[in-house]
Amino acid sequence: QVQLVESGGGLVQAGGSLRLSCVASGSTRTINTMGWYRQAPGKQRELVAAITSGGSTNYADSVKGRFTISRDNAKNTVYLQMNSLKVEDTAVYYCSYSTFVLLAKYDYWGQGTQVTVSS
């Protein structure tokens, strides 16, 4: 089992910035992908950004150029720097951790942290 603890959400005005952090603990593995998803009220959960343990990144088109994902493998921590926030970025943000064990894929989720962007 892998446990994920997120921090850094809150209320910010449009145009502002926030930084989310997520620490993984437990049965972590060297090769993994960590990422951030978000879910707004009445909408499906969507990928925001992901980063592999090798440093490859992937972003949703809606956040490219505004959000930056990074990680510290030594600390099992992933970060999401969110700049130029928009009202439409308001959502619960979930940290994710994915890995493979003997060809079986395992996905873990954090409890979520609320990000609210006011106009």
C-alpha cells in the first residue's frame, strides 16, 4: 500500500499562484508515475499533469504554460506549481501514484485538496 498526503490548497484570486505538494509513503517503488488530477462539481475527474520517476512530464492542454509539475525522488514528493490561476481551475485536486508490480498496475489516490479561485 502507498499512502499519499497532499497539502497546499486554498483560496486565491484569479491571476494568483498556489503550490501543491504530495508526499508518498509506504510501499513505494523506484519506478512510478505521480500526478495531479482535478474534479470540479458536476464534472469528471481529469488529468492535470503527471511526471514519471525519470522526469518525463505530461500536461492537460488547459494548464500548459501556467502549471509546472516537478518531483523530488529522494523525498517521494511531487509538486504542482500553479500560476496565472483562473476561476475555471477551481476544483478538488487529487494526487495520484501509479506503479507496476509483476505486470499488474496499481493506482493510489490522495484524499484531495480544495483549490478555489475567485474572480
